[in-house]
Amino acid sequence: MPIIMTVDPRSGVPIYLQLIEQIKRSVALGIMAGGEQLPTVKQLALDLTINPNTVARAYRDLERDGVIETSPGRGSFVRGDGAAQTTAQNAGADVARESFENAVREAKSLGLGRGAVREIFAASLDRWLPEGP
């Protein structure tokens, strides 16, 4: 199933990082399966109206991180070897870590201290991941 990617040049987050996060999230959630082909660099750049070098950088970083593999002349694919599940879990952890860091950075910019951030985090954790039986 092809994923739909979007970028927001005004977000303050570099576009290549936005692409990396979206692809990692798709792999982690199983939206993109092992062996699934990603759009070509040229096609994704055209679809998003961005520079092909930006897409190429994102793909290089994803390959370095072990999320995708590129075959010259064939394209880029989600890793389909036995490590695909581990890769997806690591990608999910990376996306979550980045989200936490963004939230802490935002809280800091609002003047919240460690105690307030801890309380907010604990309340969110209890709400979304309550301790069960």
C-alpha cells in the first residue's frame, strides 16, 4: 500500500527529517511492509514539489539506519530480511523519542520546569498506557 507523504516547509523541521520520520512511522506501524518499494527520488520530489537532493538525503539516512535498502536500477525498498521486525520497532522508538524531545523542548520554551513536565508526562502516561493486570 503506498503511503501518502506530506511536508510542511514552515514547521521549522528540515524537510528531509520530516520524510525520514514519516517513513519510519509507516514501517513501525506496519503500513509499509518489508520488501515494499518506496517512490523513486524523482517521483517523490515531483509529488511534494521539493528538491530531489532532499529526498535522496532522506533515503541515504534511512539506508544508513537500516530501515530501507537501495538496489541500483531497481529502487529503494523497506528492508525485507529477518531483521525487518526489529527495524520497525527501532524506527518506532526513534519516532517516539523525537516526539518526546519536541514536547520537552516546547515545554521548556513555555517556561515549565522539570517538575511540571514530569507531572504532565506522568498524567499522559497513565492516560494512554495505564498499568494493567
